[in-house]
Amino acid sequence: DIQMTQSPSSLSASVGDRVTISCRASQSISIHLSWYQQKPGKAPKRLIYSASSLQSGVPSRFSGSGSATDFTLTISNLQPEDFATYYCLQSFDTPPTFGQGTKVEIE
Amino acid sequence: EVQLVESGGGLVQPGGSLRLSCAASGFTFSSYWMHWVRQVPGKGLVWVSVSNSDGSTSSYADSVKGRFTVSRDNARNTLYLQMNSLRGDDTAVYYCVRGGVSRPNWFDPWGQGTLVTVSS
């Protein structure tokens, strides 16, 4: 199975900050990487697909980059509604595998 | 609007069985691969199973292989997960997730989830 290592596991930030979350794959996955946001008690919501494509309806302060094994989710100008847990997902191979999550908390 | 609504969760004893359902609407269900993903409360997301569009092909995580079976009724726009020989570590919220048409591993959108608790 492809292992997805996400970092950090948690971070504290303030409204207006720029936040970066990393995800590293144990082998090349091309650009088959997506990012999800999950709020407590809710289902995950896709933000980014194919490493850098913004999901329709998602604010442009969210962006994704990377290819092969190293990927990044960036949230610029962090907003109150962005405090949540974020997961990466590789869809290159079966089984699809998730990162362990990054909890973004209010500083 | 695409909607996925899971049902069938609840409390079951170890060794017992449960069948989850996922009612789909707002899209041509019979054209899409469909997944089940689970999440232990407070923990991360784990893929469970996938079914192709006509139900002829399926795949499972090693942790559930031989115990869980995914199926679908395209006439009823419904995906199922039959869970047998349930164990405590199967306790989780189970999500139904739409895959792609030509790309199975396309996870969007997600249902709201249904909680399965395995306990005596």
C-alpha cells in the first residue's frame, strides 16, 4: 500500500495567516492527490483534486501544488470558517490511502 | 443536487451482522463507481470498499476482506454494505462516497455518514 505522511499533525494559527500543510507519498503518485476539509460531526468536503485543481465553489484562498511524492495545501488569509481538520488522499493506486490529518486550530 | 444518504447503522454485538444502505439521487447512479470509507470517531479516514458501476467488480481493504460485501441495486439507486462477523474495531462512522465514471478513485461527494457501534 502507498503510505501518505501528512505534516504537521496539528497547528495553531490566527485569522489572516498563511498556512501550509504537507503530504508525502511513499512512492510516486503523479498528480493523483486530493485534499479534503472536515469539520466536527460533518462529512469531508473536497477542496482540491488532481493536486492543484480547485473544486468548484471552494474559495480561491485554497491552493494545492506538487507532483510525484511531495504535495502542499496552502490556505492564504485564513478565515474563521477554515478551522478544521484537513486530509490528503492518494487515488493513484488501490487501496486509496489518506494522510493522518492536520488539525488547524485557533491560536 | 447530488445527494448520498446513508442508513442502517446502529448498535450490534460482536460477531453480529449489519447492512448499510446508501440512497443516491441527483445523478445517474448506474454510471458511477461507488465507495465506502470509514472513520473511527476522533481518528482518520480509512477506505473500506469500492463497487464498479454495474456491481460486477469490487475491492476491499484487507481489514474487512471476507467479512464485508459491497453490492448495489441500480434500479433503486442504492449502494449496500453487508457487514458480517463484526468486531469492536469495526466501530466507526461509515461514509458512502461517489467515485468516477471512468476513474474509480474519484471521491466526491460524500454522504453524511452512519455510525456503527460494535459492543456487547
